[in-house]
Amino acid sequence: MGPPHCEPATQNGPLRSPINAKRGYHFFQAEAVVVQMEIRRLSLVVVVIGILLLSEGCLEEERIALLQIKTSFYSSNGISFQHYSLGKYANCCNWEGVFCNATTGRVVRIDLLYKRLADWYLNATLFLPFQELNSLNLSGNNILGSVENEGFERLSKLGNLETLYLSYNKFSNSILTSLSALSSLKSLDLSKNRLKGSINIEELHRLRRLEELNVADNEIEGFKSFHNGDALPKLSNLKYLCLSGNRFNNNILSSIKDLFSLIDLDLSYNQLKGSFNMKELDALINLTNVVLDGNEIDKFVFSEDSRGFPNLSYISLYNMTTNGGSISFSLLRSLAKFPNLRSLVLGWNHFDGTILAQGD
């Protein structure tokens, strides 16, 4: 009969006697304890080193990049960066407008609002060192555009970048080509810029993760596309759309009719007139809030088989009598078609005659 399984055989039987096996067991047990203590000691050293590194702020390469950004944004008539220290060991996570991940020490958010008063061109590659950057706010800096070949398309490598605020600048329509490469974006604010005329929406189709889009207070007249008419079908995740303060007419409804995820729609202060055709929006079953202030709409028109917009609970019709007339009675009566309406704003209007509290 052979030796026990996995025990190497010798001429005198198994290599280890029961006594030797017991001694060996105690030896290996003691050795294991020593190894465990060494692992714990090394782990403690690693933790202490990590704490010391984080106590000095963000990474050195990011600290240097922030100082380069400071130099780029500085102008003689601009606003100073009061808390950007030049000290070698300065904690840049405490600098004005800089926010870091508490665990990794990497910069995740940069807010540079109203830092430059003179017109200039931005070198977007300055932000490439921030590998975990999630939010970038450059509002109010009089940026005309980007340095050639150094535009926002270069930031496509920043896969965590989800929020980009560019409001109160001077970007033209060409900015859209550069932004189309930022496929990770979820929120984009281009309000108060110089977007004009018909916008080529094909530039936006790659932003398929986009949930919030604000292009308010520009001079946009409509959307165009060489392949899909004037619709925005590929922005299937868009939930918030602000088109306020532009030059859209009633044709804008056909552009947004396939935004199935849309919840908030702001079309205030455009050039909407006459009947507001809700037929175009029948598919927007998630629509909850609609703002139509400052237009000249006289009634809502529905399809015969309309679903009644079951989630629409807020409508704002503030200042609807900009033409000097009275608010349309047919407009008020058509509101009865919204069965779940909870909030209605009718301020700053002129009412003439009797208003019925209940529709047909």
C-alpha cells in the first residue's frame, strides 16, 4: 500500500513522522504570524505616506497646470486670483475655485468665473493635466474662441468631464464643432454668447449623454441638418432644454418632438405666435414643466387622440401681452386640456372681461 496522498515516499515510509509534522506545523504557524505583522506594518506606512501626500494638496503636475492657467487668464484689467499661491508646498486644493477628490487628491472641479475682462482666445489644452476633471466653469471671461488646434476637442481625453459652463462669453457658432468631441458631457451651458441664425445640429449629435442644454439669450433662429431635417433625435437623454431669449418661431416644435426624455422645456421670449401646436409634442410623455413667457400664443391645440400629457404639472405664461392687447381667453380655456396641471403662472398680463374658472 502506498504512502498517503501528496506525501512523497521514501524507503522507510512517509518522509515526515507525526512528531516531525507537528514541529513543522508550529514552525510555519510562527512564520505566518511574523509575515502578517510585517504586512500590517507596511500597510500602516503606506497609509501614513498617503495622508502626508494628500496634506500637501493636489498633485504637483496639477498644481503647476493651475499656475499656468493663472498666467493665461491674467490680464492687466482682469480680476486677480487672490488665493493662487506660488509656494512650493501650497495646498492647491484650497485655492479659489479649485475642488479636489478627498481620496485621490486630484482636481475634479475648476470654477474660473469672471476672471478676464478683455477679449481673448483660450488654449483649452491647459486643462488636459486634470485627468479626473468632472466640472469646468469658464463663464463670464469674454472668450472669443479657442487658439487654433488647441480647442475644446482636445479635452476629449478627459473621460470624466460631464459639466461645462461657457455662458457670458463671446463664442460663435463654430464652437459647436469643437464641443462635439466631448462625448462624456451631461450638462452644457452656452447661454449669453453669440450663436446666430440656423444652428447645424449635427454638431450636437455626438453628445448622446447630454441631459441638460442651455443656449438661452443668443440669436438662434432654428436648427438645421443635412440628413435629419431640423430634428434633434439623437439627444435621447436630454431632460432639460432652455431655448429662452432667442428668435425661434413655431417651427421649433418639430425640432424637439423626438426628445422623449425631456422633462423641462423653456421657450420663453422667442417669436412664438398664434396656436401652440401640442400635436408636435405628443410623444413627450415625460414633459413636466413648460415655460412660454413673453410670447404671443393665443391657444393650445391638441390632437384628437392626445394622451393629455399626464406628467405636465407646471406651465408659465408670464407677460403674454407684450403686444399691448389682452391675454387670449381661448388660451386660458385650452388649459383645461392639461388634466394634471398643478401650477400656472399668469403674472404681468392684461385681463379683459370675465375669466371662467372651468373649461368646456
